[in-house]
Amino acid sequence: MNQSECPVPKEQQPTNEFIELSKSKIFSWPKTKKSLILILIKFWVGAFLLFLVISSGSVYFKTSLFKYILLSFFSSLSIPLLILIRLYLGWNHIFNRLTSEKVEYEESGWYDGKVWEKPLVLKEKESLIASIEVKPILKNLIQIFSIISVLALSGILIFQYNNF
């Protein structure tokens, strides 16, 4: 964006927000599906161990080791789900800013919000960034979220309808 034509502060321009988000340590995880899955597995294993310790204090589960492990397994999936939700919200916000025709910005604070309409060249450039860079990331996040959600919901159903 040409700084002389654009009234939007540099840090609030959608392209610059995309670049900053891409450089962020946490938000760069979903750049490749494989790396995101590996990171989520690490968080899941850590959460699983933590949930094992937490649920070990229950007298109810001391009678059934299988229930104890299954409960820790399925409840620890909540940590990767929360991470995925946060990643999705951040990337979806950038996607919406890149694909919108207008840019909402603040000059000095929340009370002086303004709207600037993007020129056609900038709209095309940012929509290309959104479709090539951000859309695949959102697609991967939704796929992984769906898989983990199905696992978590199946765990709830197992505990709801089975007598161990």
C-alpha cells in the first residue's frame, strides 16, 4: 500500500497484519499441516499426563483403571481443541480483513474509528493473498478441529452409554 494514499496506520493494514501474524511463533504453526499436527500431539500428550494426575485422585476411578485412562484420554483432547479455536479465530480475522472491501481502522484509540475503502488493485492483491495463503490454513484448521471434535464427542458417548 502506498503510504501517501492510505490513511490506515501501517500496523493496521491487512497485508501488514497478515505478515505479522505469519511471523508470530504460535500463529505460524498451521503453515504446514504436518507441523501443526505434531505440535497438537505434543500438547495432547502433555495434557494427557496432567489429566492422568488430576483424575488419579478420584476414588471412583480407582476401581476401574480402564475408565481412568479413557477419561484422561478424552478429556485431554480439550487442550488441542482450545488451541485450534484460538488459531482459527486469529486466521479467520485476517482472512476477513484481507477479503473485505473496506478497512476499519483507528487513528489513536477506540473512539475514533474510521473506514477506508480499498482501491481495486489493493483488493485484488489482498484477495489473492487470502485465497492462496490464508484459505488453506483455515481449511487445515477446520479439518483437524473436526477430527479432534469427533474423537472427543465419541468419548462422551462412550461414557454416557456404556457401563464399564
